[in-house]
Amino acid sequence: MRDTPKTRQDFRHFYPITTRWMDNDAYGHVNNVVYYLWFDTVVNQFLIANGTLDIHAGDTIGLVVESHCNYFSPVAFPEPVTAGLCVARLGDSSVRYEIGIFRGDAEVASAQGHFVHVYVGRDSRKAVSIPAATRALLQTIQIIPTKSETT
């Protein structure tokens, strides 16, 4: 069953992204691989801007173990886009982010997907608990499912 597009109200953090000429493919729209770059960008921007990810020297890092995207309507250069972000699931060592890509001021996502990080020790690459400061930050954008969504 195909997902239905989410709206801006389904997300808690937003980040504007400028499309580039090189993002378009031969078919005249943004290539599917670019959406995954945008997913990575909004997640890491949120963590870095809020001081919980040190990409050069932090003791823990998040490794992507799963990603997925559904496409609903095309995006093309030079349209501006906004990436919406929320946390759908927060485990001991993993987090599932939901991301929506919105064209201009559109209320309905042109594309949406998810991105799962597993936190590991930088050197050991073994799973570790999500650091307390990171967990607290992630909880600020976490969506708690309603009872009807969990049954």
C-alpha cells in the first residue's frame, strides 16, 4: 500500500534547502539520490546546530542503517524546498527520523521518507546508548503516536 503525503503539521523542525542546477536529471526534475542527501542534511544540521553532534571529535556517531523515500510530485531547480523533520521512534541506541520534502510554501509533501541512525562508539563501531543530551534533543521533535495509530 502506498503512503499518503504528510503535511507540514506532521513535522517539528524545518530547514530550507536551495536546489541546484546539478540536482536535475535528464528528465527535468531532481534526481532521486538528491532526496537522500537532503534527508542526511536536515538530520545532521539539526544535531550539529543544537550542539549534540561533533562530526570531528565526538565519542559517538550515528550510522545510517536504513532509509526509504516515497515520491509524490516532482521538484525541479530552481524551486526552493523545505525539509521537515521529526522523530518517529526513539530506542536505546537507535532513532527513526521521518522527513518530508516540501516545494516552496506547499503544505503537502512532494516526497517523504525515513532515516534510521544507530549510535555507535566512534572507534569501536559497536552500538551504544544514545547520549543523554542527544536523547533530550530528539525528544523535542518526537511525535508520539495516538492510541489509534498503535493498534
